[in-house]
Amino acid sequence: MSEGAELVVELKQRVSCCIDEAKAKLHSLSKDIWSHPELAYEERKAHDRLVVFFRKEEGWTVDSHFKLETAFRATWGTGGSEQGDVVNVGFLCEYDALPGIGHACGHNLIAEVGAAAALGLKAVLESTQNLSLRVQVTVLGTPAEEDGGGKIDMLREGAFEGLDVVFMAHPSKEDATYLPCVAEHDVTIKYHGKASHASAYPWEGINALDAAVLCYNSLSVLRQQMKPDWRVHGIIKHGGVKPNIIPAYTELEYYLRTPSVSELSVLKAKAEVCFRSAAVATGCEVEVEFARNTFDNMLRNSALEELYERNGKALGMDFTTDEDVLKNESGSTDFGNVTFAVPGIHPYFYIGCNALNHTEEYTVAAGDDRAQFFTLRTAKALAMTALDVLLLPELLQRVKQEFTEAKLKEDRRLAASAKQN
């Protein structure tokens, strides 16, 4: 083994030790967030807990309300004569919960992973000033992943400018360098009719529930002409008030998903015909309100994925090879939008439980002490991957080149889709 390779191994071992030394306070951080679940844009306790956490750690500069009320930024750097000389490594923390079932997606563990990886990387870089590395470590607290898309808001405000690479990891029921994350746009459809007595003089009414049912059924009929990997799923949120009153108002909420953002516009156009035609058929007025933010698909970076998998395997991770999981498991995340601005990875990690995300069983697992070993192991793998990028400049160039090429390919696909429509 060369002297340089031996140094990399030694530094990675130090990362693990530094994270292990901080495990008690990291566990406390995660447990506090888990114990007080908060919904999107309302994560005040979680936000304040993380801000205090970094302010207590020596050397960090903390912007407590960075771009959004419940977002923050913590930075530490080795310095550099010019900003262009500095490699800026980002770690993301999420901490919003789900309505009714709390941290059933384990965002308390995402916050812990981001904090732990940043602490481990900083500690090692501080102890090796002789390497003359010019580095900035940035931790971004990103609210509202479950609803709204806080990262998209922050991207719009320039929060990710200056980052060279960005890392986060998401709890799951397996270890995976990548799982499919699809593009998504949420929409609310509101029908306005006219109330009337449903038995005495129904002919005086305009039935908004009929419009909602027609819309629902039209979308179900549309599925025959949808591509196999497109998804349309929704609910009737408001269907009327009493059976003897013709409903004057109804409301539906739908999620539209496609593998890539370039296909999403096609599905949205088809769905909107269903929304509006139901209003025409029943004589209702209709409001179609698409959510402010569209969630993009994930722009993969195989160079970073390969580094992470190598480091994970060295720590004992057993990455899934199940083709059904690797091809078909498809959620959505606002981290997808981040990958179109900065090269990054979003691996998944096992937490000692086979429960499925977004269930009450997963809420319990996310707060269980058994999750801690796996959570900190993931943080170590992320910090080690960041070290690889920092110590081997050719790797960073490869990461950036792949990012540029992948983004150009997606831009061309999006342009072609827009031209067809």
C-alpha cells in the first residue's frame, strides 16, 4: 500500500473514532427530534435543537434562520486565499414529520446522520492541517421534505450556491446506494356547484360531488393509456356536508408522478383534461391548483455512488441486490431538485428493522436504540466518501464531469418533451 493510500485509511479510521466519541450527544439529538414530531415548515423545536447543537460545537458559524424560518446553515472551514480555492462539502439534515404518525420516515435519523458526518469530517480535517487542504464543511437544515419541498424553496433563494458536492442519507429497510426517486407534482382540484334540497327540488342544484366523482372515474379510465411507470393517486378531501343537501363544494387532492420531469408535463396535461371536463359535464366551476414546487427525479452520480458503496462495505454494510427493489421502489424527494444544481448522493440505510416507511411500526423503529449503530455507520460512510473527494482531486473532477454530462442529457430530454407538446 502506498504512503498516500495508508494516509487515507488512517484518516477514515479517525473519522469513525470521532463519530463514535460523539455518539451519546448525537443519539440525544435524534431522540429529542423524534420525541417532538413537527410538520412541514413548523419544525421549530427540531430547528432550535439543531441550531443549539452546532453552536455548542467549537468552531462552527451558525446562521439560525437561513433563507427559511425553520432552516439553518452551519459552516466550518480550514480557510483559503481565495474562495475559488476552497472545496465546499455539504451535508443535509431533514427533520419534519408526518401527520398523525410522527417520524415514520425517520427524518430524525437523517438529521443525526448529517450532523454526525459533518462533525466527523471536521474533526479529522482539524487534526491534519499539514495536508494544506482548503475546505469548507457546510451543514444545511432543510425543512418540509414531506410536504411543500423546503429544499426547492432554498434552491430558489440561492442556499446551495458555492457547494461542490452534497450528501445526505435516508433510512429504509435495506442498504442501497440508490433507489428510484421519481418526479412529482401535487394538485388540488376544487369544484363549485350550487346547493339545493336533494329531495324537494334537486333540479335547482348543481352537484359538485358529481363533478368530483366524474373526475375520479375519468382519471381511473385514463390509466389504460398511461405508461406502466406513471403514477396517479388521490383522494376526495371534501365531498359535501349532508345527504339531503346537493353538494355545492367538493375538493380532491392528487399526486402525479413520472420517472423523469420531462414526462411529468405530458401526464399533467392529460390529467388536467379530466379535471376540467368533469366541470363542463356537470355545470360546475373548477379551480385547478398545482403546488408551488415540482419535485424532480434524481440525477444520479455513479462516481459518488461507487465511492460510498466501497466505504459502506468496508464498514460492514450489505447492499441490496434485489432487482425488484432497485428498479421499482419509487418515492419522491426534493433532494432530486438539489441534484440538478449540485452533484450529490442520497443513499438509503437499514436501521435494524424490516418495517416499511410511513407506517406506525417505522415510527417506533426510528426512535429505537437499535437504529443508532446503523445510523452512525452511515454517517461514517458519508464522511469517508467526502474524504475521498477531498484527498483525491481527480475524483472531484470525475464527479463534476459526470454531473455536467447527466444534466445536459436531462436538459435535452426536457427540451424534446416540451417541443412534442
